[in-house]
Amino acid sequence: MAATLKEKIDLINERLRSFGIEAVQEIKMTGKDGKVIGQVKYGYRPQYVFDSVNEFLGPENWRYELTREEIFDSQAVAEVKLYLKVDGEWFCKGSQKGQMQIVKGNVGDAQKGSITDAIQKCMSLLSIGSDSYKGLLIKVYQKNPGNTQAGNKSQPAEKPAETSGKPATAMPKIAGVTFEDRQGVIVAIGDRLFDKKELLKAAGFQWDKTEKTWMKAA
């Protein structure tokens, strides 16, 4: 039986989580003085996203259209429409704008980066790479001992989990419920979780409408 689009998207997200730190990057913009402008964010590296999408959706079943492109003094901006083929028919999920800082006058790389950024934002409308937009990747990134953001250098950073689905420790005992640590996010697993929502809330869990599960940061 062929998987539904939602099932394929779930598989894409599981694949992205399985890569761990190697698929996560820090995203920040700096001014001419080298100082960071705005908020530092964490997202998936584009190639990991596109490879995962190609694996489960098929490269022939999605495409993009560049609808607008602008070059400013310090950044390139692109607007892209994302198209998906479902049941043999193409439909447009929507358009998004992406941007990329121009570094050392390299406009070409900035143009390419802005298009890539826009495509990833379009994919977020399908919940592809949703951990990035929920702010869940900062913990994954900070597990890398080579990142200075990982905290006090005198304290060793945690070793990254090689795979998802690691049993969670120090969790409350709730009948019929088990917990998994998925790259820094604790997920509750079991039947009739809705009946146990008050216990889960008391333990700090929140209902995630996109993933349709109870979860909290590790």
C-alpha cells in the first residue's frame, strides 16, 4: 500500500533527526563590523533536507519556480514557489522569500543561498524539517564538542546520540506510557495518551499539533 503524503513527510523528518549534529548548522547574519545582527538560529543543512526529500518523495515529484530575485548592498533576496506532484497532479503549496548575506562581494553564492533558503521555507509549510522551526535544534547543535556555544569549555559537551529512539531517563512513571529521547526532545509513547494528559502536563509535556504527540525538551 502506497504511503500517504503525511506518512512520507514523517519519514523525512525521522531521517533528518537520525543524522544528528552533522545535519545541523548555526544561522546568523553579521554586519560589516563582524557583529551578529538579529537572533542566532539553528536549522538543517540544505543538502540533508533535499536528499531526504528526494529519498521519500522522489526527485521527479517536486520542483520550484523562481518568481522574484533582488540584490541589495549586503544581501540577496529570492521568492520561490514550491510545486508537488500528488496522484499525478501538480499543485503549488505556496511561496516564500529567502535571503542570504553577500560575503566578500560573492553575489553568485548569495543568490544561490537565498533560493535554497526560500525552498526550505516552502518545505516548512509541509512540516518538512519542523524541528528547525520549533527551535528544537539548538540542543542538538550544542552537543557538538567543537561548538563554542556548547557552554563552559571546562565542562565536556555531551556525546551526540547516533540514532533517534533512545530511551529517556528520569521520566515519571505513568501506566502504559514509555518515553524516548529523540535528539534532545522527549516523546511520550503509548495508547490512550489523551486520558493521561493531566499527568503528562504535570511532567512538563505539551501537545504538538503537527507531530500529534506529547513532547518536551530533554
